[in-house]
Amino acid sequence: MHAPFDKAIYNTNLDMVRRRFPAIYEGLKERDFQFSHPLEVVVGQTHQPNAVVTLPGKEKIALYDHEDILGDISAEFEGWDLSVHDFLFCLGFGLGYLPLAASRNFSGGPHIVIIEPNVEMFDLALHLINLQELLNYEKLAIFVGGREPVKEIVSAYKSRLPLGKTQVASFGPSRLIYGEAFKIFEQEVIDNIRVVRNIDYTARRAGKMIFSNAMENLPSLFAGPDLGSLRGMFDGYPAVCVAAGPSLDKDIAFLKTIGNRALILCADSAVHALVGAGIIPHVVVTTDMNPINFEKLRTDLYPLRDTILVFSIEANPECVGAFLSNKRIAVTAQNALLNHWFGPEWGLDWKLPAMTSVSHTTLFTAAALGADPVVMVGMDFAYSSGKSHASGSVFRYGENKNAMISVEGVRGWPVLSLPQLITDRKQIENGIVNAPVRFIDIQCIQAKDHR
């Protein structure tokens, strides 16, 4: 049968939202209900309201396919076993049945984080379903309407996410109702969760090496200027940041024409390819903490004797100590020794916004120096024709398709990438979105030329 909205349910839900989530309430209290698509509310024999939405092509979809909605969702939780330190991210609220069932089913009390980018869907649920049990759930967080960036929502849990499991549940019908925008939102959440967990994993796995390397690199840190004293030094001067992705092969000829018309910053992974082509970068950047990383520089140290070295304080000390130039600049993203002790004590600044890969360090160093625009070369974050790196790179790896993920390339075709590369790309996107300088990916320009 068809069912009208129940005013009593809505008012009770809204009052609870007012008390627990006042910011959401402010956005709802004066809102006249309206939905972007034709909508039909139905109630079956289980007395659980459902809704049928008519899409632009006249196709009708029910938000839920089953008569006993709560019962079927509860059955799907079998084996999830979420406990006190775990997280359930609900992407899209639907009518609230999934988080409501979760609040009843998991006695261990996981965190439930609901992110609904579309206010109308959340408002529909408030009109139809008694959500008091869910809204009273102690470890509940709700974000509605896209006011808070996904990055900030996920980052708020960065100290707690690594302590337990993370389960992500998407409301599938929203993909049909809201199309590509909802799919992009889903991927944004997943990518940012991966960033948080990967950073924590690196810190836990390599914490001792990070500390040991930082101690060994302190003499080089104090021998050079701090980054703060150099900020803006290349204000308005273009920079080209070079990494060793497969696309570097076709851009070597372009790099040869630059000379001193732009500042060339080269990731250590691309040094051998550039020096082999007769290109001496103005700046070399090294970040990797592992001893094997020295092989990227070992055979090319003499040609780089007048080049500036930018090094992560956690970088392999051999890469720093063996570099022939005494022009060295230390940087860090999260090193507590520098950011919370030396820096405040002496008024020094080495901080970059993110630095989990040498590409981050290269790009954000160029931005810190004031370069504008910052052009990205060889920053593929994906394999190309089975290649992990440019031809002149010291290290090249084969495809391990069991560990790889298919993603959309700049020309629209699927390409293979690794979870860590996807995380690196996401951190760069997060870091440059509000940057005061322009970032240009040469791959995107070339892709447009080919279309």
C-alpha cells in the first residue's frame, strides 16, 4: 500500500538530531521536503517503509529489494564481527536501515560513521523511519550534505582507525539515483581511509628505522638552511618536478630544452634516467629510508656535485652523507623531533604537508619555494605497457596482477596500479587542492592533445 509521511516520526527524529547533531539540524529545520526524482512510499506486510524512485529514463527502482528489510540486512552482517575498536563507514544513508541494524547487531559497540552527501536522502529517512535507536547510539557520527570535506572527516579518526578493522558499506541505489557524483564520493572515502591506514602501517613497521635515520641525518640538517628561510625564494618562477614513471621516456626530449628557464627538481628514482640523457637537475630529492635506495644515486654522484639535495630527515643516511654537494635542505611532514621540539625551540621550519613518497616531497618542496606553475613529469602512479618505471631507472618491477588494481588512466583507458601508488596519488590530490600555486600534469595536457 502507499503511505503518507508520519509527522510524529519526523518530529521525534528531528528533535533527536537537534540534540545530538545541531549543525545538521540547522540545515534541516526550515527545509520543505522535496526529492529530486519522483518518489513513491510503500509499506509491506512487515510494516517497514520502503521507497520507489523513478529515474529520468522512467525506470523505477526500489531502495530495498526485500520485504523484511531489517532482517535481511542483519543476515548480511554474519561474519563481520565488529567490536569496540572497529569502524563501520556507511556511505549513503538510504532510509537508515543498515546503520540501524548495525546499532542493534554488534554488541561490541563499533564506531558507526555515516556520510550522506545528499541532504534529501537523509531527510527522507527522517520522515519515514523511527530512528531513535540509531540516533541514541553512543559511538555514532553523521555527516550530511557534503559540508565537511571527506579528507577531513576521515583524518579526524586517523589515530583510531588503525586500532581495529574498517568495514565500508555503500548504499547501492544512490549510484543509480545520483550517478557519477556518488561513485566519485565513494572512491574518495575509500582512498582516504587507505591513506590513513598506510601511513600508520609505515610508522609501525619502520618506526625504529625512521628514528635511527633521523638521528644520523641531524648533522646534515643543521649544516643547511631550514625550509622556512627559503620559502618563496623562487616566487613565480616555473618548476618542473620529475619522477620515474613510464611516461618519462617520451618526455626526456622536452626536459632537454628547459635549461635554466625553469627549476628542475628530480626525484632520486629519476636521477639515472636524466643524467644518462645529459640533463643535470637543479635539485635532487630523496625520501626513501631503506639502504637499497642508495643505488638510485650511487653511480651519478659526481655529475650532481653542484646540485642541491633536498632530503627527508628520515631518508637513508647514506644517500645524504655520500652526496658530494654541501647544499642540503632537510624536510619533514610529521617528524615530532623537528616539528614539536627543534622547530618551536629555535623558530625553524622544515614542514611539508605530506611526504609518504619522493613525489610528494618533490612537489611540495617546489610549492614551498614559491615556484608557480609546478609541472609534473613522469608522475604516473600506474604501470604502462607492463612497465613500472622509465627505461633509464635503476629499479624496475614486473606486474603482480594479484596485488594490482585497475584504475582509469588520463586517456580514459583502464591501467593497472598498486594500492600504495593510489594512496600516494590521493595524498598529492589532497595536498594540492587548496594550494596557492598551480600544479600541471603534463600527462593530462598530452591526453587532451590526443583526443
